[in-house]
Amino acid sequence: MPRILIADDSAFQRQVIKGIVSSANYQVAGEAVNGKQAVELYVKLAPNLVTMDMTMPELNGIDALKAIKALDPKAKVLMVTAMGYQEYVIECLQLGASGFVVKPFTKEQLLDQIKACLS
């Protein structure tokens, strides 16, 4: 069963993602409240996928993506953000993000992206 680390500074958003992930029989490996914690938990938990918010305190999602990819070039990171600006999407994909979901998203949109990232 794939294990997913959820990184978002919004407790509400983490709950939403956790509910969707759990309903699809994925295991929630852990939750991070900022990018710095996401990197630390990635090392500790070795999840199959990270859902990464882009706007977070201490370390934003782009910098956390860079740090995780530096540690593990094969890491799968799905960027989840309200900032769906084209240049951010392109930058994240160039940095090695596995996919991109713009908030607000539907359950189907998130699960489709998770499946694509894990396949």
C-alpha cells in the first residue's frame, strides 16, 4: 500500500487531503506543517509520495521540493497549491515535481494525479 506524506500549513487542507487519500486505500505516512518539517519527515518516513503545498512558513514548497530531490532524485512530489500560475507549474516540473494540482480540487482530480505520480 503506497504511503503518502502530506505537507500543508493549513490543518483544514491536511484533513481534506488525508480524507481523500485514506478513502482510496492509501496510507498516510505523516503530516508536515511546513517545508522544513516535510524534508525531515521525508528522510525519516521514506514515503512513496509527498503532497506538497507551495506556500508554507520556514521553507516554501519549491525549496522543500529542491531539498527532497537533492536527497533522493527518485522522490515523487505532487505539488498542491492555490497558486496555479503557469511559471510556478513549469518551475516545479523542471525541478522534478511528479505532478501539479491546483486548489480547490475535486477528489477525482487529486486521486488522478496521485495515481499518475505513483505509476
